[in-house]
Amino acid sequence: ELLARGSSYRLQAEFIRNNALTTSGLLNPVVGGESVKPYQPDGLWIAGNFSAALEKYVQDHDEKQYRRTMYTFIKRTAPPPYMTIFDMPTRDICIVSREQTNTPLQALSLLNDPQFVEAAKALAVRMKKEGGDTVEQQIEMGFQLAVSRKPNEKELKILSDLYRQEFEVFEKDENSAIAYLSVGDYKLPDALEPSEMAALTIVANTLFNMDEMYTKR
């Protein structure tokens, strides 16, 4: 009760990504060191550069990209799009507090940004391996990891129905499942079936889009 005190507000951009990485098990907990370069759209740095060293963005492809967002390299003239979508201020001036907006771009980012799709894929693997034998048990575990509570009966049914609906789609078109699971550097273990994991990834991605995932209550 003491921890739950205070008004409700949306988490800052850095914390939303950190939450997704922690929930999925991808977070690299190393403290200190140089800045890192996680996913970013191709060609974003090319326009308007005044330094040859910063002409091209070279993404990290190892455990560096899963470090806390505070270590993300930020170029002032071309900041990471994900962070600006979630109201990270420009560094032109000092501010007292950040804006908090609610836009369709934020939902689209959580649904489609490679770092969130990849985190959902990694969470799906955790759900499959650690959640139990049934889909309902796996979804319940993922739900609890994401929002720190168990789903009620209605929520569990909605997510279970979503899984079965998506599984039917991916089972008929396994190439789509493989393409969806190819997003991000994280690779699925070979023993896992693509259609099942793609459907479970959709469920995990849905959990990342629940307001309880990115709102302090």
C-alpha cells in the first residue's frame, strides 16, 4: 500500500523500454561504460551532418544493445525516434519537467518497433519454457511478469482466444510466422515450433501495449 501511493502517470520513455527488456529477460544489467547504439531506422543520421564520425549510425549487435536506455547514444540533431515519440525532450534547452502526451504513434511504436517485437519474442520464449504445460498457464505467467498481477477470468479468456486465433493464421502460413519471428537479433531455440511461438509473441506484444505495462499506478 505504501508503494502504491501517489498519482497515476505514464512512465518516461527510458523506463518503458527498460520494463520491456526486464520482462523479456533481455536486459543487460552492466553498470557504467560507453554509450551504446540499439535499433534505429536506417539512414536517419545521413541528413544534416557536420561530423564525418557521426555520418552513419552503426548499430550494436551484441549484448550492448540490451543495456538500460540511459546508455543509449543520443545525437542532438537526430535523437532516437522512439524516445522522442514518448516525449523525451530535445537537448536545446533545459526543462523543469517533461510533457506527457497520448498519441497513436506511441501505440504504433509499441506494436511495431523492432526492440519491442524482439522483447515480445523473448518474453514468449520465457512463457513457453517457464509458464507451464497449457497456453493459459503460459499466458498467466507472462501477464504477471508484465503488469505484476494475475489476469482475471475475462482477461485470460481474451488473451487465450487471441492466441488460438493467431495460431490458426500462422499455422496456415508458416512463412509469415518465420518472418515475424525474424525481427530483431534474438534467435528462437530450434526446438520451438514457429506457429506456436509467433502466436505467443503476438500475445506478449499485446501485454506490452496494456496501459498497466507503461503506467505507474
